[in-house]
Amino acid sequence: DIVMTQSPDSLAVSLGERATINCKSSQSLLYSSNNKNYLAWYQQKPGQPPKLLISWASTRESGVPDRFSGSGSGRDFTLTISSLQAEDVAVYYCQQYFSSSPYTFGQGTKLEIK
Amino acid sequence: EVHLVESGGALVQPGGSLRLSCVASGFTFSNSGMHWVRQGPGKGLLWVSGINGDGSSTKYADSVKGRFTMSRDNAENTLYLQMNSLRVDDTAVYYCTRVHTNTWYDGFDIWGQGTIVTVSS
């Protein structure tokens, strides 16, 4: 199985400041034939289901604010929130879909306001 | 509007069985790969199983293989998860979710609100 490891486990950032969450996979998620990274980022607020923010490592879903961005390739990926808003408090998960059996998620990063 | 609505969660004893359902609306269900993802109390997300659009192919996590069976009825826009030989560690919120494209390889873009399964004596 592909192991996904996020860092840090929790993060406190001041409103308006940048938040950065890292995700590392145990093997490359870059498929050479199409040069795509098979990685997604999700946001989960308390009592709600996860919400897809970014797929293919850097493609923002429709309706997701542009303060959210994804970057990285191969085994190392980053989710950046450029200017933290109060509504961004949530747990964030990365997920690989390079291997569909099984799909695997990171352990989650809890983002709070400092 | 796109919706997924799960049902069927309950309190069940270890060794028991349960069938979860997920009704889809607002999109072409038969063209969509679907999955179940669970989240134990205070825990992270764990993929459970997936099925392609026409139901001809299914995949399972090792922890549920041989005990859970995923199926779908495209005429009724409904997804199912038959859960047998339930264990205490199957206790979780079970989410029904759609793959963004009708392949095995994309993010999960639509999620239901989840249904709670509790396995306890």
C-alpha cells in the first residue's frame, strides 16, 4: 500500500497569514505517460463530510477560493492557504489515487486560528 | 442539485450484518464510479470499497474483503454496501462518495452526509 504522511499533525496560524501543509507519499504519484500527479486534497469541517479542494495535485475544484493552492510532484506535495480566513478552520487530508487498491489518505492536519 | 443520501446505519452486535444504502440524485448515476469511505470516532478517512459505473468491477480494502459486498442498482440510482461478520473496529461513519470522472483514477468530488454504524455488544 502507498503510505501518505502529512506534516504537521496540527497547525495554528494567525488570520491573514499563510498556512502550509505538507504531504509525502511512500512512492511516486507521478504517472510518466501523462505527466500527472495522482493526488487530491480535502477539507473537512466538524460534523461535515470531506470536501474536495484540489485534484491532480494542483487543479482547484470549481468554487474553491483561489487562496487555496496545491503544488508538488513525485512524492512531495504541499497545500497552501495564502491568507487564512476564519472559515478555513478544518482538518485537511491528502489522498493518493495512483493506486486504486487501496486508495489511501494521509492522517490529517488540524488547522486552527492562532 | 447533486445529492448523495446514505441510510441503514445502526447499532449491531459483533458478528452481525447490516446493509447500507446511498441514493443519488442530480447526476447520471450509471456513468459514475462510486465508493464507500469510513471514518472511525475521532479518526481519519479510510477507503472501504469502490465500484465502476456499470457495476462490473469492484475493489475492497483488505480489512473488509470477504466480509463486505458493494453493489449498485442503476435503475434506482442506489448504491449498496452489504456488511457481514461485523467487528467492533468497523464502527464508523460511512460515507458514500462519487469519483470525479468515471474512472478509478480521480478525486472524490461528491460526498453524502454519512450514516453511523456502531458495532458493540
